[in-house]
Amino acid sequence: MIGNRIRQHPILPVAERSQITFYWNNQPLQAEKGEMIATALFANGIKVFGHHHKDGSALGIFCANGQCAKCTVIANGKPVKSCMTPLKENMIVESVEGLPILPEADNEPKMHDIEEIATDVLIIGGGPAGLSAGLQLAKYGISAILVDDKNELGGKLVLQTHKFFGSVVDSYAGTRGIDIGKLLSEEISQTKEIETWTNSTAIYVFHDQKVGILKDGEYKIVQPKLVLNTAGAREKFLRFAGNTLGGIYGAGAFQTLVNRDLVRPTQRLFIIGGGNVGLIAGYHALQAGIEVVGLVEAMPQCGGYKVHADKLQRLGVPIYTSHTIISAGGDEVVKSITIAEITDKFEVIKGTEKSFACDTILIAVGLEPVSEFTQAAERAGLTVFSAGDASEIAEASSAMFNGKILGVKVARFLGADAPEIPQAWYEKATILKSHPGEVLDPVYTDAHEGVMPIVHCRQEIPCNPCSTICPTNSIHLYGDPIMGLPYFDGKCVGCGECVRICPGLAITIVDYRENNSHPLVTIPYEVGNIPVEVGTKVPAVDIKGDLLGMMEVAKVLKKHKTKTQLIKLKVPHDLARKVAGIRIQDEAVSAPLPEVILSKKLDDDAMVCLCERVTAGEIRKLIRQGITDLNQIKAITRAGMGPCGAKTCDSLIRQLMRQEGISADKIIANTKRPAFVEVPLGIYAGAEGGDDE
Amino acid sequence: MNKVYDVIVIGAGSVGLPAAKSLADSGLKVAVIDNQASPGQKNAKKAIGGIRATHSDYGKIKISQRSIEIFSQMEKDYGFDIGWMSNGYSFPAYNKKDEKMLKDLMNIQHSFGLNIKWISPREYNKLVPGINMEGLLGSTYSPDDGSASPLLAANAYYFICKKLGVDFYFDETVTGINLKNGEITTDIGKYTVNYVINAAGNQAAEIGKMVGLELPVKPDCHEAAITEPVQRFFEPMVVDMRPAKGSKNYYFYQNNEGQVVFCITPDPPILGTCSESTSVYFPQVAQRMVKLYPRLANLKIRRSWRGQYPMTPDGFPIVGFPEGMKNYFNLVGMCGQGFMLGPGLGELTTRCITDNKREDDDRILASFVLKRDFSGLEAFK
């Protein structure tokens, strides 16, 4: 068993931080200074933070994003969201068992009036779209306040250890998300026009065209001329028996713990959903030394990029397409998962069930835009634009480019002397958000001498770093300069730059020059947490992860600033052009349990509203009585009345309705109301000295 | 062909629903028409759920007493848990004027047999531990008053009505009423009825116009909110009557889920029916509540909303057959008290329509008659 702290990471720097002591249910524990309470608890192996007051089920991390309240703990007497509350020295943290007790307070606090601040533009969300838009606004002299709810700008970029796709010129393709995040935030901090507010959550766009912001624990009211909603997306949840167990949460929460906080929240992980989010999460898990037992995808093919799926499979993670999760097993936290094959009509094929031991299940079944700020601003008659996932779900590269376009557009809208947006930008924007194309069969050329790159990339995706970096300009794209498939035509010097930069790790170099019968194959390697030694034999695999045989490691190149290591394998002549990687995860990790664990729970027991504990059965019963107004379902069952504000159950209820044959136009949407997150009365009141310090 | 009913209730809100239920109980064929998609979607669900009989007037007291009986028996009689709690009401006084007014009013309330008493600041601090004691002169306390969930109550009535055979026409707007031939026209169809009941809340005056009546009902806006749930820490509804800059009274209680629900009356009134929230509300109500009850400072607000009080000039509803009209009945102008008056008024309506009035019904109706001068004022609305 390995520890809960990640002490070594192939991509991320691991900083030494000072230790502090805190108390969990009276027990003294160590934590790192500056980390969130939830992080410290996970680092100490504590995953259950309390029990729900309605049914006693385990509560813990869920969104790790301040959006729900399932991670609530009592810190120094007050109920707080542990994922958003920094731990302090000697803090007394207690689990929430049932309803919390409101602390006593006898003295009237000093209160001040809430400050109102006018600005030209308010940008909600400092991720790729918001930062890119802000940079353009600054360029044309428009002032703005940019708010972000995290303590660091960059949005989800700060969680992305992989190299980005897209276009090198327009969206930093080939650079890792974390590094792009840093670049953009540094650029923003150097502008005088953009005032950035971190730790600042937008609460609501009110009807008087003012926006409430919770800034570093203080409430402010911003009065903008215009709002840019770049607040990103939220993850969808899934309905299945056992979905309320501890250890079931979104891929975003997982990436936060692993890549931001360097905490290993699980030993054995199973992933639901083969979109890019799920695939990347699996890769991140392997880099963090976590066993990835498997990944299921309901469709016959993963929705994410093929190169992402291939990366996982090469490292030894099985991907079960046309499969779904049947149930999660365990008493309080997840101990097992049962999956099964499904037909093209999503019906479970009896007899295909398999169970696996795991301690965490990641739900990565899609995102939906955080569009409520846009809707509220529209209702208030306040000019609003949106970009990035808040407008349309796509890759971060697309968010950056669309943010840039929006920045120029808004600058022009506000009368700045900005140029007209070239038509080509719009075309590029469309390309960057395009879905991956169909998968083509690999084509291996006949050449068997000299040195050349082998491009294993066989699915059109918006990506071009290989063609940009080749020093002899010998890698070209068929057709479109971003979407087209790359091919080699020209002279290769064997420098390895294309192998290093390819975000999909889908290029190798075959060098016949020294030994034609056993050429050297250069492969990219990003799981340096599992070291590879010269002279040993390793299981070499083809692009999809099928085993080609044990091959000798001839050379391990020193770590490069890109952090993608290059490894040279000695490969028999006829396999050289097929070798694409090394399997690192033992097959035993993914072995199913000897017996299938069939849950006693039914689909009707699956939880739809986790906050208020409303099951699929309760809601289905109402739908069958003809109720199609989500507001009425909420009124009767409380589904959607919890702390997350229907952010989780809304789409699950709609899905149930569709399954019951209700057409989309019959479904009446939930009324959206303030506030975006829960805020204490004292903060709205401008109470001073509310904190312990 | 027209659909035929004995009675059509216009409005499936906190007043229309119990009226429909009670009418159906009496054996009449009843339908409810509402322009919303489901029951209780306008002001009914905006109410915070307080139910008191401790008013200043005979009619309201009698009606609310009956409502309390009905609400408190709902689970026993019909199997619907509507979250009823007998947690009481309190009006703390922080100045002599309010103290005197409350005590004078108590004399009237006692004369009607209401259970309300004056308690000392110390006793009040036991009921509402941690309430600001500075300047507190004491409080009224009426333990028989209570609260329930307006959302659950509306749906309980809806399901009971369905069982009784009441037909509901949602997403349908009444466009015309012809009392001569008993015809109601909507944007979707036509109905023939013996009786029309106007329980249209915000739209009461519009419906009134269709039968040639000028109903002095004008909605004004109030904002409310609900917090996260915590363990029960205080008992009664707390009504702070004092005016402050930008607002008049506000009130709050902890519901049966452990959540604190509260509502404030803006000053000057915000007229109209816009239900969108403004940035004024949170700081305004939070400052007043934290000042009165510092313990609330750490309690998180979960959600807020805005609804309307369909106001009459004197704060009393308009209920009954208008003079000279036999097949049209007013059930309007609830002034923000539709939830607590609804069940009692529903039964009164049925007694009027089925000609089964009780001895004291005319005395009750006298408070709510349309033909009045509206110059009086409810002691506290």
C-alpha cells in the first residue's frame, strides 16, 4: 500500500511545505500549510466526512469545487465546505453527524454597508476563456474585473498535466494545460486594465443589473456595463444502484485532489465515461501511481479523442465500450463495481456482468454549461456574452480561441478601436471545437532503412504541433492545416521533437541506421513515476495496447523540459513500425472478481437528488401520475432544494422523464433563483470579525 | 362542445385549491383553471409557511382558527405530511409604542378566546436563545399558531382534489366570462358553469373586470429566502415590527426541516408582479436579522425568491358574492395571508355556494365584503 501523498510526479513539481497540526474528531493529525480541509483529510486517509441527517449515508467529497455541500465539516464550531476552506494551525475539525448545531453568538457584530463597485466589464470565471477574453480587452484599453472562485487563476487548466491539442499559434498546442494556465495568468496580471479577484464567487446577476460577489469572505456588489460569462461547466452525474456510496464523485474533484493538491484519494479506481474528461482522468491517475482497474463507455466507441483512449490502453487499462455500470457495492464506501455489456438500445445483456474490486468510481459522463449567469443577465436586460464551456462544451483550446474572439468583439462593442474580426478566426473557432472524426486503420509504409517518424495518429482532431515543430518541415497535414491527419514526407534527422511534442503520444521514430534487423524505436514516456531501466526487457505494445512482445530498453534519454521522456527500444525489424508504447500496469490489476456481485438494490433505489435523498423510484412514481413540471416534483419531493441548487438532479430527472416517454417540450424547467452558492447571513450583512482570526 | 361543471375555480393557488377540495367534498362537479403548469406555482409557493390565528379581527381569526385545525389534521385525515408544526408566533417589542399596541391588541384577541400571552425578555430569551436583549421589553407569544410547508400543502390539496374527481386545466388562461349564460372562455376552450370562483391571486382584478367589477386588488412585492438546515435552536415565528430604512417589518422561523425561512416588506412598496430578485434584498434583510439575532450570522442563506401580496387598501381580503351577483364569488385580495386563510375560506365558500351558511358566517363575511370603504387598516398585516 502506498501513501496518500504524492511525493513524486512525472510532470508536476512537488514542493516541500511546512507541516501543521489539526484535530479531526479529537485526534491530532498532520497537514500541509495552506491546503484545504478536505485535502488534509484525504491525505490522512479520511474519506467519510459525516453522515446525512436524513438517511445516515456517508458524506464526503463530491464536486471539490464549492458547488455542493456534501463535504461539509464543522471547523472551529462552524459548518463549512471543507473543499473551499483552508486549514489553519490547530483547527478543530469535526464530522457532521446529522444536522449541524448553529454556534451561539450573543453579541451584535459591527456591520458595514456593502461596497458597490462600478466597472465596464465583469468577467465571471478566470479559466481559459475568461483569461483570453480579458487579455484582448486589456489590449484595447477596456477595463474589467475578472472574478474567479479559486485561489489561483487558470480554471481547469491548472489540473491538466497533459499537453494540449489544437493549434500551436492560436492555443498553445503541445504545451501542458498547467503551463498554459500559468502563462495566461501571468499575462493577465501584467495588464493594468484587468483587476483580478481570486477567491471570489459570483453569487447572482440581480434584476437591478448588479452582480453579487463573495470576495475573500466579503460580500461586494459589482455594477458592470456588461457581463462576460466564462464560468465553465459542471459535471453531470449518473443514476445507478449504489450511487450514494462514499467514493463516487466527478472526475473534476479527482483531478483537483490529485493534480492540484498532490493527494492520492484512491488506490484502485474505476472510471465511467470514455469522453476526454474520463480518459484524461485515467491517465492522471496512472501518473499519480493509482491503479486504474478499467473504464466503461456506453457507446461502441469512446467519445473522447482516440489518442487519449490509446494512451490508456497502451499503459494497460482496459476500456469496455458498449458497457455500462450496473451497480456499486459496499456498505458505506465503494468496495466494488459491477458492469455489463449493453445493446445498441442500451439494454443490459444478461450474463455479461463482471465485478471488480475498487475503492473509488469516477463519474465522467459529460458536462453542462454553467449558463445561469447568462440567463439571469438576459432577464435583467444586462448585456451579456459568454465563451468557453459556459457557452458550449468543447476543449480548452477552443475556449481560449473563442475567448479571444469574444474579447475583441466586446472591445468593439464598447467602442474601442479594435479591428474587425477576420472571417478566418471564426472558421478556426469552428475547427477547434469540432468533434473527432472517424477512426482510420493504421497504414505502415514499407521503408526499412534510414530514420523516420511513424505517425500513429489515425483520427482527425484539431491538433497540429507535430507539423509545426519538425525542424526539416517534413511532417504535413492532409487537407486542413489543423484538422488534417499528419503524415511524414521529407527528411528525418531523428531529433525526436515530434515524439516529444505530440499531445497524443502517437508518434514514434524508427531508426534502422545502426542495426537493420533490430532497429531502435523511440517512444514517448510520461509515467516516470514507474522508472524504466536500460538493459531490462519491457512489454512493448502497439498503438492500441496489444502486446507485441518483451523488448529490450536500449536507452533512456534524460528528462527534457517538456517532461516527456524519450525511451529507445530495440525491436525486431518487422515489429518496429508497430511498437508505440510500454505497458506498465499488470494485467492482474484489471482482473474481474471471481464472482459477480449483483446488488440487491434496484434502479428505483438509485439516488437522483443526493442533497435531499430523493430516489429514482419516488420521482418515477410522480412522472407516471402525469407530473412533468420540475417545480412540482421539487415541491413534493424536495429534489433540487438542497445546497447544490438542483445542479446535480436536474439533468437526472429530465433523463428519467425521457425514459418514461415524456417529450422534451412537455418538461417544465426548474425556476432558477439566487444564490449560486450558500453564503452566511453575516457576510451579506457586512458583519466584521466573523472569522476566528 | 363546452365542458360542463357546477363550479369552476380560477386559480390553483393557496386559496383556490382548498376551495376546490371543499366544493368537491360537498358533491359538486368542480374544475380548476390555472395559467401555470402545475398547482401552487405563483404566490402559493412564495409564502414562507406561517399560520396564525392571532389577528385583530373576528373574520380573520375565525377563518384562521379553522385553517389551523385543518392543517394540523391533514396527516391524520388524508395521510399527507405537510410539515405542520405548532411552533407559535411571537412579536417582540423594543419600544413602548409597540408594547402598548401589542398589549391592547391582546385584549381583543383574548376576547375572542385566543391563546396569546405577554412574556418577559428573560422568558423570550428561552424561546429564542441569543435574541438581542438590548432594549427588549417583552414579547407576545401565541403557542397555538404554527407553520407548514406551502409547497406540500398545495400538492396535498391537489392530490386530494384529484381523488375527489376535480378536473385541472393547467397552462390555460381565462379570457372571458359571461355570467348570463354561465360561460367561461379560455385561450384553449369553453366551459359552462353554475358558479365562477375568482381565486386568481395577482390576476384577481383582471378576472373581476371580466364580470364588470372593479376589484381594488394590487399586488406588491416581498422577498423571502431560506437557509441551510441546522438543529432546532429557536421555537416561534419571530416578527420584528419595527420599520427601518427601506423596509417595514420582517419575520422568520425555523421550519420542520431545520431551515430558517424569512421574508421582508419593502418600504416604499414595490408594486407590480415582477418576481425577479434585486441586489437590495440580501444585505437589507441580513443586517436587520443579524442585529436582532446575532446567532444567525453564521447561518448560510441557500435560496431566495420574490412573490407578491395581492393587497387591498385596508389589508383585508374580499370574499363573498358581490351585491346583486348570484353565480360569481370573490376569493381575492389575501394580502399575503392566502396560505393561512385558504383552508378556512374554502369551507366558507362552499357553505355560501351550497346555501349552508352557519350562524356566524355573515359576521365573518362582514369583514371581507367588497362594498366597504377600505379606509380602515389592519392592525398588523
